[in-house]
Amino acid sequence: MIDSEGAKRRGDSNSDSVRSDWSRTEAEVLYGLPFSDLMFRAQMVHRAHFNPNHVETASLLSIKTGGCPEDCGYCSQSAHYDTGLKATKLMDKVDVVATAQRAKDAGAERFCMAAAWRNPKDRDLDQVCEMVSAVKGLGMETCVTLGMLTPAQASRLHDAGLDFYNHNVDTSPEHYDQIITTRTLQDRIDTLGHVREAGIKVCCGGIIGMGEQITDRLGMLVLLANMPVHPESVPINLWNEVKGVPVNATAERPDPIDVVRLVAVARIMMPQSVVRLSAGRQYMTDELQALCFLAGANSIFIGDVLLTTRNPQRDRDADLLDRLGIESGLERAKQRSPTHDSEIAARAG
């Protein structure tokens, strides 16, 4: 059995250090610690860099759905598979901004806009930049995911006021070709480099439950943690069931304790990154989410839908965070609910 002292002898005893030289062996040692020791280590790191009683709230909108030429084996929006999803055109800016305002009113602090493209055309990027600037004007953090970018496109998004660019690596380098063939892992890393060079923060994580091994999950974390600068945001997605995609043949729901262990390892290896529980939270019990928060997760997506798949309802999230004593944008939104505002207006009249 691996104990805490054994982990310390392997050189990872400094909970406050930010490193970019993690080995697979070190990740496996952390993951294999007795559960209480792993949770204690993760909590110490988490408390050294974050308020342990605060969770960031974000909202995600599909601004262009379906028809994507990529063959990502998990995705409902790929044109390669018959998933029953109808492709749509890019949304109007007015509708996007209105949705962002509603998300802010509901408690979202960050607004993320996703378009199902391999890479954006410049004329489409013109419209996205306008959306970014308008949402930024609402006082929200902005994030987009548009596929691959050129350096010039990344610079344009930065100039529009973009805070974060999401571009996931999805899985380990070894498992990547089992999931995607139309875009290489290096393509993804190149885009992340363009984003970083443009001065935009990086949001980058992956998906678990697609049939990968635990070693693949850890390999994904090692890949992220060994980037010269860690992603500022690391989303961990549980694969959402989608009819008609190849991953259905290999998918297996992760053991809940394995999910918590992975979150804890992500927190220890990337101590200053926000770790987000992203897609798949509808499969997670309140108890599992609470353990993930204890392990260092400190961000969630709110709203009923994530792109094309389900997400826990806002009221359930607010109730859970309230019971845990965790502060979030949901609490502030409750204090400024429509009922509250109307009462104030009535008194003023």
C-alpha cells in the first residue's frame, strides 16, 4: 500500500509548489494514496490558493449548433454521425447578449459561447468578436470555444475583450486516436499556444467515461500539468450519453470514488487552476459533488442545458451549495430575484 510518507519521498511533498515536470509515476502515486490522505493533501493545496467555501458559476450557450466536420466520437454535433441533431446558423448578437443577461441575473459569473466549427471563418469571427465585447460590457467574464485558431484570430479575440478560450485535449495522448482522427492532439496544442501568446487565459480539460483507462485519465492530467503555464481553468467532463456516436460502444460510467480521486489529483498537480465540474453532473449525486468540492473542484456550469445535453437545474445547485455553506453567484442572484426587485419597486412607488 502507498502511504503519505511514500509520496513525500517521491518528491511531491510541497503542497504550494507549482510545477511543470510531473511524471506518470507521481500521478499514479497520488491517485493511489489512501482516500483520507489524498483528500487531506488536496484540501491543503486548495486552501493555500483558493477560498474553500466559494464556487465559481458559469453559463454555457451554443451559439452555432451541429454540422461540425470533425469526427469526435463522443459528440452529438459531428456531421459524421446521425444523432438527430439539427444544424443551426450562428445566432444573432442580440439574442446572445439577451441570453447572457439572463444568465447573469440567474447567478452566472462567466458566460461561455460555443460554436461547432473545425475553425472559424474570418467573417464569422467578426460576429463572435462583437458578441464577446457586448457580453463583456455586461460585467461578465467571457469565454468562447470555436475550434482551431490562427495566431491572428487569437489576437482579434483578445482585442475584443475575451478572457478565456476553451480548447480541450479530451483524453491522454495514448488514447486520443481512439476518439478523434480528423484533428491531431498537436493541432489542439498549437491552438492553445496561439491563445496563450495572444494574452488570453486558457480553459483546457477533458472527458472521462468514454472507455479509457485510469492511466489515460492521469495521462491527461499530466499533459495539462506539464504545460509551461497551467490552464487557468480545467474542466472535467463526465461523458453525456448521446445516441448515434461511436463512444456508445465503449462508454462506461466512472466509479464515483474514482471521480473524486481524479479531481483531487488535478487540484494537487495544478494548484492555482480553477477545476470545474462540467458536463455530466446530472449523473452525480449531491454527495458525490460535495466530495468533489472537498477535493478541490471550485467551479460549475449552471443552467438546464450544456450545449445539447442536460445539466442539473439551477434550484438544485443553489440548494446543494446552500446546504454545504458554499458561496456562489447563485446566492447573490437569489438576493436580487425578480420578487425581491418588485418588492423594492413597490416600496419605492
